[in-house]
Amino acid sequence: MRNNTLLTFLARRPSTTTTTHNPNLRWRFFCSPPSSSSTGPNNKLFVGGLSWSMDEKSLKDAFSSFGEVTEVKIVYDRDSGRSRGFGFVNFTKEDDAQVARDAMDGKALLGRPLRVTYALERVRGGHVVVPRLSDSGDANSRYT
């Protein structure tokens, strides 16, 4: 009986999609909203596609040739303790992070191609909003 109540509640919940002043632009709750610090390059890189055998020292060694690395963090699964295949590399200078991103994105490390992008700020405690086009909008309408 309790499961039916929960399902009824979930079925009646309002949609998370809302229309803004521009009818072609819709907001969806998926990624972090743009902020002044995340609109341009920053010092923290997201590194995906890591080999399971990669450790933090090896990752730091791979990126330290581009500048001073202040912190390296590989994310591990809580249950198994195995790497989740991604991590973060912090640089002291934005320029060093940009050079490292450009040089390492797509390069193979321990037999696996890396995906290197700027890390987004982690948002806690609230909805995360991303602009999204409606089916009738074109690619340029989101910038008007």
C-alpha cells in the first residue's frame, strides 16, 4: 500500500522544466548554473578516462610538466575501493591549467585516452539549472 502512495505522489509532481521570458529557452535542473568564476578558465581540471591502475602520484607526474600542481585527487568507489576512472588536477596558474588541458585532452595515458576539461564548481543544497532549447528553437536562439 505504501508503494502505491509513493508512486501516486511521484506521478503528480510538477515538472522541473519551466519557461523563461524567451519561449525558446527552457531551464532544466541538470548541471551547475554559470557563475562569475565558472564562465572562463580556472585552475582546476577534470580528468576522465583514467586507467584503473592510475594512482595520484602518477597523475601528478603526468601533469606537473605543464606547471606547478597544487593538488591531485582521484575519485574512488566507496563500496569496492576501486577508482571510478576520473579525478581532478589543480594548478597554481590558470595559464598552466589551460596549456595542460589543451595538451592532454585526447592523449593516451596508461593505454587509455584522457578527457580533460575545466572542472565545474560543485553546487550543494539546491537545484542545478542549465538552459536548454525547446524542440522548435535553433542553435543560435539560446544566445539572444
